[in-house]
Amino acid sequence: MNFVEVAIRGDVDSGELLALLEHDVLGSWEADGARYLYYSEEKWDSSALDELKGALSILGVEKPEDLLTVRVVPDQDWNSVWAASLTPVRIGKRIVIRQSWHAADERDDAIELVIDPKRAFGTGYHATTQLVVEWLEENISGGERVLDAGTGSGILSMAAIRLGAASALAFDNDPVAIECAAEYCRVNGFGPELELRVASFEEIKTGDFDVVLANMDIRSLPQLCRLLPGFLGRGGKACLSGLLHQDVSEVAEIITQQGMRITAQSARDEWVALEVRH
């Protein structure tokens, strides 16, 4: 069975787009500023194209046909193709993320984490993850207590501890993410210093953490920001990532309302990370 790949260039929220589509979409992913949707060739027709254009119009896209590129791709072992395309990535000065089928990095300064892509977000390739890991390299001095909100794969907590943090509490409201994170922790040799928990923001007790980390979208970050003063110790710092440039002002206003301030920010492509303190 062949597939139809539809590439969408432009600023479109994939989740909102998929929610508007009734035709069966087999899968979607994002790369290089584009969103890709996949249909079975037998299910792709003019009505599917019209539905897609209509959904983009609802989301505020003008002339959606100018953003679309459609091509037929042959069936193949997609997992093998994807896995073969992945190579180890070095983040910042020392952190190396590699897959289990690649050899270890032999450089003396390398801090390695082995992460095979699964169903949890955070494999080291996305700019939002990289911004936080680079921030950790500059801000972990040793002995910190870390709170990792919406942890996904657990990559941020693992990196923090490898850089010298004493402990981390990593939580996510998705049990699948915590299941994946637990496997990554086992593979990388972490023990009780990294606690994983299925929980919502409200279920985490306040507790004077030295570092609070969050890599999440604009739908979740405002809620975290309102609770941040209770999570972050008086001398602590937070690094909030997952923001697009146009979202910064909204989050900055909430941070100010909580009696906190943005003390630094970094950016990569269209993504921004904020450093926040009391």
C-alpha cells in the first residue's frame, strides 16, 4: 500500500489541525518548520484535500493551497528507515544523546544518555529540549533539588543529575510517558535519586526546589506559572521552554502577576526558553 504525504509549511498547531479532520490520518510529525500528514493512498481524494484546506482556513491560514505539497510515497519499513536516519546528537558542551545501536562517545568530557525513540517526548533533537539542556550546563553547580514538570522521557532530569544535581522529582500526567521515562532511567543506571511520578500540577506539593524545569506548550505553561512560586525556593531558578516567540508576552504577564521575573531568555529557530526567579 502506498501513502500520500502532505507537507504543510507555516505556523500551524498540529493538534488543533488534526482535531478538525474527519478523514483518517495515519500519522503526523514535524521537522524543519513543516508539518507532515500521512494518508493511505486509497483514502486520499479531492474531498480529503478540500477538508484539509478548510481546516487550515478555520485556523486562520490565508491561501492554504500555497502552503501544501502533496506526494505519493511507497510502502516500506518505516521504523527501520526512521531509526537508520537517527544519529547521536551533542547538546551544549558535554551532553551526548545517542541510540543504543550506536557506539559510545569516547571523548573524555562526554556525558552520555542512551535514549531510543519511543512514545514520550524528549529525544534530544528538538530545539526546546536543547535550550533547557544548554541552560542546565550553565546553571547546575552541584547538589540541587530539581523539579521536572511534564517530564516526558525524563531527559531533562537525567541531564541535570549527570551535571551534578543531587536529586530530581520528575512528573507527568501521562502514564505512558512515565513508563517510557522509567525504562530510560533503568537503561542509564539511575536509582532513587530520580523519582518518577504520574501526577498533575496540583498533586505536586509545594517544596522549595532549587531548579524547576518545564518543556511544554502554551496550553500548559500558564497553569504551571501560576503555581511556580510555591515550587521554587527563594534562591532558585526555573527554565521554561516550549514557547513560540508570539507566546512570550502572555507568559511574561502571568509570571509578573505571580511576583516573579524573567532574568534571561534564549532562542533557537522559532522557539524561546525563559529563565525565571522570585
